[in-house]
Amino acid sequence: MLKAVLEGLLFVVGEDGLTLLQIEEILEVDEETAKDLIMELKKDYEEESRGLRIDFLGNRFKITTKFEHKQYYQKLIENPETNLLSQAALETLAIIAYNEPITRVDVDTIRGVGSTSIMRKLVAKGFIKEVGRSEIPGRPILYETTHEFLDYFGLSSKDDLPKLDDILKNVEEEEQDMNPDLYTSKYTEVEE
């Protein structure tokens, strides 16, 4: 059962991965048991019938795709039908474009939900890129939009993005149109 829990944990944390110490603490096991669980899971993923593997990168264990399948992942990214952006991807891009450089945690905070997989897809599509590390503790990665982002949306530069003040004004006007003032009315009472 603990091996299955570990697999789920690695999936949930995504590209952040887990240290051996985190695995020990979360699963409440000793170091030797944590190592055994990782090795068992790693061995399971080494089977040819599996598309994922466990890697040790940056002092953390992570679930990654198998390198030998790269050509298929590339086809998926380049396929016009799968190149459409979801609402969540558009939200994430907007947050990054208006706040860059920005960390994934800051994007998550603004959106109110996790953005790890969306940002991974946006990096793979070339719409955002890593541009360094923040100075805050943990030194998280900073992201910015790319020239591909500008090309995709037909912008010559970031200056062509709509101004936030204009967007907020339009949103407020739409909300007023949808919620008319209950205390005023265009109808008047007629005296009989």
C-alpha cells in the first residue's frame, strides 16, 4: 500500500518532486524503508509496458516520461488539434504576461489552484520559459512569456497587450449590465 501512496504523492507534486526526507516524514517510515519503496517503484516503471519512470533530479525524486518516447510527445505538442489552449492555460498565460517574471507559486496563488501541469505544457509549447531564480527562500524558478507567445496571439510586443485598467472597466460595465440597480427603474407608476 505504501508504494501506491508514494506513487500518488510523486504524481501530485509533479515537477517539484520529493526528497528522501520528505518521503520518510510523510509516509512515517525510516530511511531504509523509504529507499526500498522508491527502488521498488522505480523497478516497476522500468518495464517496457510503462510510459513513465522515476528519476532523481536536483536531489528530488520525480515522475518523468521516458526519453525513448520523446518523438511521440513532440508530435502531440506540434499537432494543431492538441495545440488549442484551455481556459486554464489562457488564465495562466495572462497572469504570467501581466506579472512577469513570476514564480509558479505566485501563479497558483493568483489563480487559486495548482498550475504545475499547465505551466509544464506551456513551457513545452514554447509560450513561457524559465528566466532565472527568485531571491526568496527556496529560490523558485521565475517564468516569462516568449516570442512564440507573442506570435501566437498576433502581438508585436508586450506593449500590445490590453491595458488592465481597460479590462477592469469593461468587466465592471458588463457586471452593471447584468445586475441593474434594483432601486432605480425605467418604469414609472401611472396615477389613475
